[in-house]
Amino acid sequence: MDIGQAIRVMLAKRQLSQAKLAAMVEVTRPYMCSLCNNERVPSFGLLERICEALECKVSELIAEGER
């Protein structure tokens, strides 16, 4: 599962930057970058906040990560 790639795909679909998403979910831009590069794994709570900001369900993000 590639959560980082899934986040990047959803960012592109929503035309958002990593910096904007980071601000929306209240994490630093470097932390968001590390999530998008699969250097870190988000907690479930953070994953929920990311999905809320990206206007998608957690299941959709996970499914995107499995493609």
C-alpha cells in the first residue's frame, strides 16, 4: 500500500499543494512531505483529517494507494 502516492494523486485531483494540505490538517510542510514520500505513516486520526481536507473517504484513499 502506497499512502504517499495516494495522497499525491488526491492532491493533484483537488489542485492542492502539500503546503496547503499541511496547513489544513495542522502539520508542518516537511512532515506532510515525509508522508507523501512514504518516510512516515500517518496515525488514523491524521489520516481522517487528511481525507476530510481532500474531500474523500479513508477507504477511497486506501484503495488509491493499492492501485
